[in-house]
Amino acid sequence: MGYIELMDISKSYNKQRNVLNGIDLQIEKGEFFVLVGPSGSGKSTLLRMIAGLEEISGGTLKISEKIVNHLPPKDRNLSMVFQNYALYPHLTVEQNILFGLNAQKVDREIQQKRLEETAQMMGLNELLKRKPRELSGGQRQRVALARAVVSEAPLCLMDEPLSNLDAKLRANMRIEIRRLQKRLGLTMVYVTHDQVEAMTMGDRIMVLNDGIIQQVGEPIDLYNKPSNLFVATFIGSPKMNLGKAILEDSNLIIENVLTIPFEHLEMPKNLKSRNLVIGIRAEHMPYGDENQQVQNVEIVNVEHLGNETLISFEVGTELWTAKWLGQWLIQVGDKVPVHISVENMCFFDEDTGNLIQEATFTHKQEVVRR
Amino acid sequence: MTMPLSKKIVFYSLLIISALAVFAPALMAFVMSFMDNKDIMTGSLPKSLSFDNYLKAFEQFPLLKYLFNSLIVSVVITIGQLILSSLAAYAFVFLEFKGRDILFFLFIATMMVPFEASIIPNFHIIRDLNWIDQYPGLTVPFFATAFGTFLLRQNFKQIPKELREASQIVGMGDFKFYLKVVLPVAKTSLVTLGAYGFLTSWNMYLWPLLSTTNDTVRTVQIGLKQLQTQEQLNDWGVIMSGAIIVIIPTLILLFLGQKQLQKGLTEGAIK
Ligand SMILES: Nc1ncnc2c1ncn2[C@@H]1O[C@H](COP(=O)(O)OP(=O)(O)O)[C@@H](O)[C@H]1O
Ligand SMILES: [Mg+2]
């Protein structure tokens, strides 16, 4: 039994086209759950339905095992942080934080006590008398968080709370929100379009596209076992390299240009005689040394990230990117050997886009468990 | 902007001349209000200036009473307009109901009906309610204004929907949200509408003339007219002094309103 249960939830604004379709989902108590997807995929709509701000067109929504489809927002015992923070411009920081408690007629003394605690926790003590317009973006964000914290609601909903901040501040706030959630034991439903945010913050992630759930799972699972091409390209940066492929004899022919032998690996039966799309992560195409099977490719772009180097090359019509550790002083136009191995590839069905077989390497290496 | 000096001089002299032309009647009235009747009639330059006309205006006519009536009527209309238009605008922006937009356009369409066209039905209603010669008769017909609702709706639309949603989550009802958030946030446009409403009602002429029969509730604009017709030979000095007194509140309000407006505008600019 989840804390929040969505059963076959759907939503349409105009009764013609569904914005959300057949959403089945369980969110556990104390979990940091991230909804991620491109813009327009219906993330906000879903979040707002959980909040009670949007009517549910079909299906059942339960919170704490109670059906809440028609419960007004105030009775759902939750707090919400908006992308634009929704601070009241005419009120001071203090009044903003206490706005909700005032509306709920919480006792004055309790209000003051909670205000002090929250201001302390969020480092807002010096700013309490200021108006929102006298604050920086990061400070406003903090006030918005404080408003959620002070309500002491067990469930917190956030809709792209970090997208108005600059990159550095965003990285800080990611950690801060995450720590806050763990410390207060909040159940968090967090909406973002940024897969990095999703990967770094979520206990579990749901990938949404066009109103349909693509995959739900832990960040690592989404990365290693993307259940379809959409998730494969959406999660991870640089994105997973894709190429059309077919099996011929004991070779894999990618985009009609790369021929990769299966070597000692057994060729899985379910891959035979069908159109495939293979996917391989950038970090799984290292510089090839002599005793390895290599492909010689011509470099079309080099990006230096400091500790890593991104090398792009063409494979048929696709542009692939490999990530090599360290600093490689190579030029555009150089030919370099790249080790591309079948065991690092995920196989997808070209027609449906669904995963047929995940990469086999994960079972052997890289995943460190303690 | 850079402009050759010669061009600047031409522009500014033209501006000054047209400003004088526009302002000339008011200026003349101002000067005439201090002159005695003989000088005015002969059209000569004033030999002496005095406050006699002002004293006469207050002595001969119940000018204070008129001013007081005007004040009451204008203030009541202004408040009524602010309350009704802000409530209507709130509904058009924050409440969702079927046919809201169509209703709004119908509402706006009434802006195209001039007040003169509805004067007769309005008069009938006032008469049937026995509101002739009463403050309600002078004020109530002006409470509902499409223009005010339109102005405030445009302004309320600037308020992010998220503010309402945040208040819904903490369980705040519509009316409280209207009082505690919408009105304070839209303060500037409320002041604008208030100033506009006050000035229009202060300068109202036709309706007070129709809906009053005696001096008890008559407004100052009608009073002015009476200054003119009570004697065979018009005492222009007195009339002009009356006119000057009447425009003083307007001027004060304009100056104050302007300041407030500028403050509000710059406040909105720094987000
Ligand atoms: N109030 C609304 N009326 C009609 N369509 C809407 C409304 N809100 C959102 N939509 C549509 O629903 C879809 C999903 O929107 P949204 O949930 O905001 O996406 P996301 O938050 O993932 O960017 C979009 O196609 C959008 O145009
Ligand atoms: Mg959104």
C-alpha cells in the first residue's frame, strides 16, 4: 500500500484529447519521488491533480488509503512550492511564511515558535522584514521552501522549483532540498524537466512523455535498463548513442557502416531476423588498444570538459559521442581507434522502440554495491 | 535624443503657444474672478484686484452646501464603483464558470451604450423608487461601470494564478483572498480608477440636473449654472470665482493622484 496511489488516472481539458492517460502509480511514505519529462508532457497537470487544484477526469486518487478525488486542497494536508515561488509581493518574508498558518488560525504562540525554527533552519533570520522584491532569486526560493516547511504537512509537492535559478545555485539547492526532505521525513513529489535533477535527487523516478508513463524506477535502473528508446535518450548526458542495426551471420551491422562481431558471446535468439536499434553509452566506447577489437573513426568534434573529453564521430547518419577519461589532445579530422563491444549495447525493437535486451556488462562490472 | 538647437527652439515655442491657447480660458476665468464687473464689461485691463467676487459667491448662493453635496455624491460613487468593479473583476479573473468569457464581452459591450441613451429608463426607476432629490438617486445609477471592471480585470490578470492556488492549499476562501491579496496587490489601479471615478462624478451635469428639483442635494455644477441665470445682468466676476472654486478639488486630486500613480508604476517596474 503506497502513501499516494494513482489508479488509472486520466485527464483531459477539452474532452477530446487526453493530456494524461492511464497513470498507475504508487508513492511510498518518506520517498523522494521525481516526475520527469519534456515540457508539455503533463507533469504539472499530474502534480496539480494530486494537490487538488485540477479536477481528475478519470480514475481514482488515494492519499493515506482514503479516496480524495473530490477533496479540496486544504483537506489533503500537503504543501506546495511553485516554479515562480508564488510569494505574496505585498507581504514581508515573515508574513509570507506565516500566511498559511494565519489562514488556518493557528495559535499566535505556535506560529512564532514555528517561524523561529523555520527561519533558523532556512537561514532567513536576517531577511524576515524584507519584501520579496528585495530578495535575490535564491533567497526567494528559500522563502518558498520555508513556507512549505512551516506548514508541517507530511506531503510536499514541488513544480520545477529550481528552474529560475542559475546553475551553481541550483546545484546547491538540489542538495539542500534533498537534505531537508530526509531530515523532516517528508514525502516529496518533485516535478522537473531536467534529467540531471531527476537522477541526482530522486529515490525513484517516473519518466513521462505525452501523458503516458514511460518507466518508473530507481535512477540507476533507468540509466542501465531504459525500457524504451525515449527513456534511453532522455536519461543521461550525453545521451545514449543510437543506431539502426541488423544481425548478419555472427556480426552486428550498425547503420550499414560498422560491423561488430559477436566474438565469443552467444548470439541471443530473440535478436535474430528483426530490425533493431542498438544503444550504447558514451562512456562505454573507450580508446581501443591493439589487443582489442577496434573501429577506426574520424573525429568531427572534440569537447574538453577538464577531466573528461567528449569525442564525436559519425556513424552513418547518426552522430555518436564517446566519453574518454582524462585530457586527450586530438584534433578534428584525426582517425582514432574506438573500442565498441556488443556486451555494452542495449537492444531495442525498431518498430515499438521497446527494450529487448539490456546491456550485459552491468552484471559483471561497474555497479559497486556495499 | 539629440536635436539641433534651432529645431528645439521652434518646437518649444510651438509647445508653449499651444499650451497657452489651451489654458487661456482657465487663465481668463482666474483673472476675471478678481476683477470688478465694470472692468469685465468694458473689457479693459483690471485697475484693482480684490476678493469681493469670492465673498459674494459664498454670500449670495449656498455654495458650501453645493460643494458638500458634490463631495458626498462623488465619494459615494467612487466607493461604490471600486467595490462593484473589483468584485466583478475578481469573478471574471479568478472564478471559473461556464460562459465566463462571453459574459465578459457582453459586459464590455455595454461600454458602447452612452449614458444618455439609458437616461430615461434610469429616470423612471429613480422616480418609482422615490429617489428624486435624494443621494441614492444621484449615486446608485453609476455604481456599475464596465470601464472600471475592464480596467481592474486587466490588472488582476497580472496577478499570478499561483498566488490563488497557494492560498487554496492553505484553505483560504475567495473573499478572504480578495481582501488580503488581490486588493493590496492591485492598489495602484484601484487608486487610478478611484481618481477617475471621482473626477467624472464631480463634473457630472446632466444627471444631477434631472434627478434633483431643489437645493437640498444639488451638486456644485448645477449651482454654477444657477449663478448665471439668477439675475438679468450676469455678474461674470462672481460666476468665474465660483468656477475657480469648483475646479480646485479637481486640481488637488490630479496633483495627488499623479504622484501616487507614478509611485505605483515604478513600484511595479521593480519586480
Ligand atoms: N488549463 C489548461 N487548459 C488546456 N490545456 C492545458 C491546460 N494546462 C495544460 N494544458 C495542456 O496540457 C498539456 C500538459 O501540460 P503541463 O501539465 O503543464 O505539462 P508540463 O508541466 O509537463 O510541461 C499541454 O499540452 C498543455 O498545453
Ligand atoms: Mg509544468
